[in-house]
Amino acid sequence: MSTTQRGLAFLALLVPAAALSGFAVVMARKIVKRGPKDYRRGELTDDGRRIRIDLDDYTKAPGDFGVFDPASGSYTRVGEVTLIDEDQKCVERRIEPSESGPKRLGPLVDWTPDVFFVPSAVSRRYEEVNVPTSYGTAPAWLFEGETPDVWVIHIHGSWTDRAIMFRDVHAFRPLGFTSLVPSFRSDPEVSPPQAESSHLGQTEWRDVESAVAYAVAHGARRVILSGWSMGGTMALLTAERSAFRGQIAGIVLVGPVTSWRKTITAGAARAGVPAIGAGLVMGLLQSPLFAKMLGLEEPINFDALEWVDVPRRVTVPTLVLHSNADQEVPWEISEAFQRANPRTVTLIRLPEANHSQEWNAAPRAFTDELTSWVSKMMVTDQS
């Protein structure tokens, strides 16, 4: 082989390796850093009863959703899809209720699965409280229930905020439990400000523990942890490590991350990147030097965040509600999680929905499955 041929062969290996390394850095940063708002073009239709918004997999999904207008600071709830225009790349949806629409909208809006927007839309029996933490205070909403000795801690995922859990509070309302919706150290509203990077639940679970401690101090005898997406990671860690393990009666998980390795690998595959690229991402996040560069307090320990490849790790009765259409955290991961924990984990497949939007697609089915399982679990727990 000539020198030129050897050089070309080396470059053929070097270029893909450099591309993979660049992908790994970008993906690692995207996983742990809050990204910019993903605004879409939106406007009112002429009759003022519908909105027209950019077409994508989220805006055309069935169910009820919310539209936030940053110009006016107002929210609008939308429901039924009335038109999909593939040529114009837009979708029209009915405003719910029809007379509640704004006078003006856009030109840029934020699409959100939150349909309640304010705590009073879920229940008027609520108050703002501050949960003491190791660093200061974390604001929380406390919804009073008819059963003051059973509390639900509603745990939101990464780069969302606690308002996203109003759907979960709404689903639990028929049970009459007290609900606490806390914020966490990566949320901008905690005081003093804390982490600017997500630790994938590895450190954030301690704030769930603070919420559990608050609940117990205020009369909770039994606690249910309800975590969505990364909130599932936090719930599972809390159930294992909490000083109040004896009070944790059950766990409810929605589209949960039960294996960060498999979730990151699935994300790389979705981006058309081979598994080695996902390995590079995790290698970077496990590196003390790179973790520090990303603003992490400590490297990510993927073994500690793995419940799929560790049989029978879950000891608390657990319900998983998940859609098989979830592309961010594939359904297959929850199937494997249930197989690894057959005695403690119940897995329910819900109608087609995007990630953490199972309630939006089928609120009645979501609530019925949740309340039925929790009611049976609580009876068993008492016997």
C-alpha cells in the first residue's frame, strides 16, 4: 500500500471517529443542560375559535394540550384537531372551551402538555409552601385532600417545571389524598439558586427526600411517590435510600427512565448514530473532568441509575403507565423493567402518545388505571 493510500485509509477512520466524538459532546451537553424554548409559529383563525400552529408530531397528536403566548404571558387550552394541512405544514385545533380564546396570539408560541396552567384550575384547596432542603427552600404546591394521612409526592422530570404535574394531581384527585408538588435543585425558582445542570436524578432525589420529610412532619403516615420521565428515576432512588422507607407505600411511574444507559442508546439510534456513539456519551458523563466542565457536582454513576439489568431491585409495589409510541423512552425499556421485577411492578400500556403525554391522549383511561391500581395497593398495604 502506498503512502497516499495509507493516509486516505487513516482519514477514512479518523473522520467518522471525529464525527462520533463531536456527537458525543453535543449529546452529553443536551442531556444535562437546559435548552432554549422550542417556539412554533401560531395564530388565531378568523373565527377566533381555533389556533393555527406549525405541524409536527406533537402539535398533531390527539388529546388536549396548552399553548403559551410569551408576548402576552397567557395560556390557551386546545383540543380537537380540525385540519391538518401538509402543504402549508400547519395544523388547526379547537380552543377549549371555544369562548375562552385570547383576542390575539403569536406570532411565536410555546406548545405544552400542561392544560391547567394554574393550581386553582385543579383544586381551590391549595396553598404555596416552602419545603426545607439542604441548600435552602424549595417552593411547592400543597393540595389539601380528604385523607390527610396519605400523601402523594408528584415528581416532574428534567427541564420541565412543577406545573407540568397538575395533570398528575388531577388524576389522583378521586382518591382524596393530599398532594405535594415540589420544585427541585435544577429549577430556577429554588432559593438560593442551585444546579444549572441535570444530574439525571442522581442528586435531585435528595429534594424528593426533603418533600417526603415535609409530608411526614405534617401528618403523612403513608406516602406514594409519583414520578414522570426522569422523575421516575428520582422516585426509585428515593424509595431505596429514604430515611422514611417504611412510610413509602407505593410508586407510580409515567414514561419513566428506569435505565439511563438504554434511554441514551435509544436516543443515539433515533439520531442514526451507532451504539458506540452512545457509549462515548456515557463515557463523557462518567468522566470527572468532563462532568465538571458541564457544571455537574459529580460524575454520573450509570450503575446506580439502572433498574432494568438488575433483577428484583424494586421492592416497593410499583405501577408503570406508558405508551408504546414513546420515542424518547421506548416502551421496550418498561417491558424489560417489568420483567426484571415481576413481583413488584405492574405495567399498563396506554393509547398512543408522545413522551409523558399519556394523560393528554387518554385522561379517562389514565385516571381509571391509576386509581384502580392505587386503591387495590393501599388495601393490600393495610392488610
